[in-house]
Amino acid sequence: MAKREFYRQSGEYFSPQITGEQTEIIPYAGSAFAVVAESEEDVKNQLVNDPFSKEGVWDVAAARIFQYVLILWRKGKAEGADR
């Protein structure tokens, strides 16, 4: 496999108890990432070696890893669906 970027997309998610009118600090619930890796083990190794993990910001032991396949539609053809 050619070397690719590991992180493809990332962001925070917040407590589901927020309302549309809430103006105070929104309760932070965690982080989510979409990554490119060959296996779950590769994901864990990458996260363990990330500066945020090394500095104690992320708890890799508590990470939940799910397989995710992105399918792009271009002119009636699904790209990425062959996996």
C-alpha cells in the first residue's frame, strides 16, 4: 500500500442534551476520526504514537474503533464500493 495520510477527517462531538437555544459552553463528549489503515492494530499503533496520546489528552485504551467505508457517487458510478 502506498503511504497515505492517516487522518482523513476529525472533529469533536458534544453531549446530546444540548438544545438549539443553548448559549453557554456546550458539554464536550469526545473526539471522532476517520482514518486510513490496513487493520485495527494499525489504528491502535498510530493512536498510541500520536502526540495527543503521549501527552495524556487521549485515552487510547478507551477508544472505540469501527470500520467505515466511504462511497462516492460520480456520474452514476459508486467509487470505493468494491471493498
